[in-house]
Amino acid sequence: MRGIEYRGLIKIEGPVVITRRSRNVGFNEVVAVYDREEGRRLGRVVDLSDEWAAVQIFGSNTGLSADEARVEFLGKPMEMRVGPGLLGRVFNGLGEPIDGYGAIFSSTCLDVNGLPINPYARVYPRDFIQTGVSAIDGMNTLIRGQKLPIFSGNGLPHNRLAAQIVRQAKILNADESFVVVFCAMGVKYDVARFFLDDFEKSGVLSNVVVFLSLADAPSLERLIAPHCALTAAEYLAFQENMHVLVVMTDMTNYCEALREVSSIRGEVPSRKGYPGYLYSDLASLYERAGKITGSAGSITQIPILTMPNDDISHPIPDLSGYITEGQIVLDRELFQRGVYPPVAGLPSLSRLMKDGIGPGMTREDHKDVASQLFAAYSKVKQVRNLASIIGEEELSIGDKQYLKFGQKFESTFLTQDENENRDIGRTLDLGWKVLTEIPRDELLRIKQELIQKYLDPILAKDARAGR
């Protein structure tokens, strides 16, 4: 059935065109715009007045004429075709296949804007996800159904870390494996190629759904891409009962596209030129993660964002930190010293960690070891600042021990090979090993029975080896 059609445009300004308003049109409805050659391009309604409608076009306005263009209001929101055939496929930012295999064979179409989840229907996340990365598993644990972003900077290895998590992530003490929805927004071709090659080489590509909106794609496509990716994730999780890991990179490019389109529409800018609704717009994406009652599936999100000038107070990381349950922050100084992954010990945080670790979930000593490592590394930072002022040789014996702990913590616990998959037992054992550098009477955050069970055997072994 064809929708209501109008001939002629009032105004063309970049990707936004102004046309007469249809009587029953609503926000986010899909519109078809035809040029003089009957070329068809889609758009969506982004603003309305009593007489006019503003339409954002998915693509270029080349060839459009204000006098000869035709606008057809299709009377429905943007939808994406979904089905079991999603896995192993590659789509563009609008959900259209670009891998040469044709459309998904399915009659199911879902609104890409998603449906709000009743908070009462949500299940509290508690299942530990083992990523095989000690800096995450040991101190910033990822929980199934959590949204845990990676805060990075230009040139830092966030893509390598994300690919490693995709290869290695699994739910501990369960047979279920993850399927992955990967969404790239405004990235260069070599970044997209890196992920595709890594997925193929590691053998996980058949369990991955890829959405690519490259740097040369229109700004509006970057805004639609994460909505399409999360629609696919919701289908796999809540209709096919799969555990879905969603990796979205780079959220900064998404927000830049939002700022660009907002400027074209003449909206009043907020902090650093971003629209005032940046918080709610990001929340509409992040809040599509979680577990719901009645479904065995789940959606776990790892958004990646590059902080402009490594500024963690920039609006994008600042607002993301409010919405999500923590953050993994990559540190440029650690990276320059050759530490991989360069996860900053103190700014990184997982707010759901406390509910997913401990006896029956990871190990009985996990909470105490993580707490003591955080406390000791905090002291290392203080001692290093003091040493930069008075010189290392003027430090007390205790402070020098903390410096030695800091070096061992970074070289032994944090540092690991890109292809090294450490189980949680190995991670915690390494935590105990680096804690041997601290005087026993300063291990105030660990129960004595755990010290006797885990630390004393290590000290005894080192004594026998003459260390």
C-alpha cells in the first residue's frame, strides 16, 4: 500500500529537506524521496510543525530538485528484517546486506527504535563473564547483562582489546557461548578490516553479526547503525534465547554525527556544541542491554569511545559514565611503557562486580584480593608522586617496597599477550603473587584465613627456591 505523496520540497539543507506535512505523520516515520530520475532514497521524519515536516535523508542530496522531487510518507517507522540467518552476515548502517548474499529470508520485521523495557521485568545481572583478561576479570569484572564501556584515546589499543574480549568471553560454569553483534560507526576501512579478519581467523565469524558504517558514509547512517545492531541483538537474545555480546565502536563518532545533524536543524547547542538531549539519546542505546523475565537470553554491551584529548570529563565519557555500570579506562602512560592491555588501575570501575564474584561464582578470595590490589596500587601512585619530588633514594623502606609492588603489578598482573586467555584462577593466583611484595601486616583488606590458605604456600615455595 502506498502512502500519501507530495510533489516539491520547500527547502533542501544538507541531509535535511523540508516538505509539506502529511495529516497523520509522526516522528521517526520512514519517508521515500524521489528525484527527477525516479531514484529513490529513504529518510525519516525528525521535526514537525503544523504545516511542515523536516526529513533527514539516508544518503546524499545529490540530484534532488526542490521543484521536481516527490515525497512519499510511508506511514511506518524504520524496520529491519531479522531471522536466524543473521549470524555470519555483514550489513551496512541501515541494516542492508553488503556481503553479496542477498536479503535475510524471513517475514519478521522489527522497529529499529526498539521498545522500552519495563524496569520491573528486568532481571538483576549476576553471572560472571570470563574475558581471559586479568585487568578486567580480576579488578573490573564484566557481568552478563551489564553495559561496561571502554574509555580510550586516539592511538590506544582499544580495538585489539575488544577483539580479544570477543574471542575469549564465556560464561563461567555454563555451556552457553556468546554470539556477537559488532557495530562500527564512522571508522576507517582498515579498522573494519582488522575486526573482520580477526573474527575470520579466530573462527568466530559464523557467530557474529556485523554492521559497518564507515567514515565515508553519511552522518545519518552512523545514527541509525547502532539502532539496527541493537535490534538484531534483541531478536537473538529475547526471541532466539541467545547470550549476545554487543560491541559498538566508536561512540564518539556517533555523537559527532548527532552534533552535526543537530547543527543543521538549527537546534540550540549545549556543552561543546552537542545537543541538550545527548544524555537521553545515549541512554536510549545503552539501556537496551540487560536480561528480562521470561527469556533465557541476555544482551551485554561493550561500547568503545575515544576521549577527545584523553579528557575523561568530556561530555561523551562523562554522560556515558552516568548511564553505564562502570568503565574500563585505558591509560596512555602505561601504553607508552609497553603494558598491554594498558588498563588504568584506579579510574576503571565495574559497579556490578560485587554481585558476580565470590564463592560459587569465581573464588572465595576474589573480593578481598581485588580490594587489596586497588588499595596497594593507590598507594603506589602516591609514592611515585613523592619520588618525583624528593627522589627515589630518599624514600623509606616501606615506600620502596610499594614501588617494587607497582612494577611487579604492571609487568606480571596487568601485562599479558594479546592471545593469552587466563582463567580466573590463574588471574587470582597472579594477584597473590604480586601481593608478596607488600609487608604481611599491611594486607588489611584480606581475611587472615585466606592469607594462610593462599599467600603462605607461595611464600613457603619462594623460601625453598631461595628467592
